[in-house]
Amino acid sequence: MLLVEAPEYALRNALVPETDWVISPEVRYAIPDTRKKVQAPPKSG
């Protein structure tokens, strides 16, 4: 994967149409936070 920040028309014109490159807009996915949470501070004793 290669992320290139450029106007779409300029990027499409820079690549030769016969290449195997796929150009698509950036997509963000929400990833759940699976880390354990601390419910209460430990008791000293």
C-alpha cells in the first residue's frame, strides 16, 4: 500500500493507464480498543 497525497486528476495522469495500480480515496476504519481498563485503583494494604 502506498499513500500519496495529490489531486486525483494529476495522479491519474501521472500513471500510465496500463499499470496495475488501483487508485481509490482514503478510507478510515474504526478499530475497537480491546485493552483492559482499570476499574479502580489498587488498595494499599
